[in-house]
Amino acid sequence: MIKKTDIAKKTLKIMLYVLPIVFIFAFVWLYNSFVFITTASYSGSIGIIDFPLSYVPYNVVYYSQDGSSFISENETHGDSLIDFLRDYNFRGTIYYFPAKNDDGIITTENIICGLEWLISNEITRINISLSSALRNDELQEFINNNPEIVIYASYNNQLNTLDFPAMYENVIGSGSDSRIQYKDIDRHYRTNKIVMTNRNGINRFAGNSFLSLVTMLNAE
């Protein structure tokens, strides 16, 4: 007859073998499934060129022309970037250039105008999380002629054969798709699913645009 104490000892022994294995598998799954971040390490001023914002937070210097600012009636991709930076506890100032023109289009001319404005404000870290299949020699030349700035961009969440500005020379692209032909200066993440843990709690984000902000705010 098997005593209860013997069964308990065998059960405990099995658990001591099984639990570490379960823990290891869980750790590997979490590691491969998410990018874990806490608080932004960089606290200086940064620049963002994106769609117009629907609101302007206190720590954002918003570009205006002739005294008027272009504010969107609806939430935009730019709002998502600002919200991410807030949850990331970014303490610096954000110089924001809304690159959309009166026809609702973001053009190379607008992007260059934004870069010139940011340079005039001595901003050296600039995020352009926009994706286009069109390469523009004028923009590439501008980037090459202004080495004092570092541009951070995101690769599209969907695989493209052409993806600018992330594919430009001297632009640091961030992405997670293993099929992308990353440049040497790019950052290849294992996933674009982000778990942010800090004093504000736990937040989840998904997207290469957020990865490009993480890259920019953790660069030396």
C-alpha cells in the first residue's frame, strides 16, 4: 500500500523537475513575443515629422506658418506617437512639424521644409515614421549634406520592396520582419509588439513606428 506521504514526495519531485522547464519555456516565449521597455533614457529635445496632431500637449513645440497651426479634426498617426512618448515618460521637448499640405498630402518638399525648421532649432534627433515606395534624390542629398542630424525611421509593418525614408543612406531604420534587407546601421527587432512597464502601470503597443522611437531614445 502506497502511503500518502510517498505520493506527496513523488509529486513534489516531479514538480521540481517540471516547473523549471515550464518557467524556461515561458521566459523564451515572452522574450520572443515582446520587446520590454521601461522609461526613455534620453531626455533632450527631439524632432518629429508626421501628420498634423489633433491636440498639442504642453511639451510640444508645434510648427506654425504665418501664425496659424494646422490641427487635425481627427486623431492621427502623429497623436499615437505623442501618446507613446508620454507613456514612455519622455521628459524632453518635442519639436513637431506637420508635413501634410493643404491638399492632404505629405510631399518631399514638406519633409525638407520640416528638416530645415528642425535644424534651425538645433534639433539633431529626428523621427520620420512615414513609409513611401518612392525614392527622392533631393531628400537623400539633403540628408547626406546635413550630417549633424540623425534621422530615425520605421520600416512598414507590411513587407515592401521599397520603403523610404527608412531605406535612405544615413537613416537608421527600425523593423521586425526578418525578410527586410536591413542596412548595417538599422535596428532589427525580434517583434514589433511592445510591453512598457513603469510607474504608470503596464501598457502594450504594436508597430514599427514605436520601435523607431525606442531606437531614437536609447541611442548613445
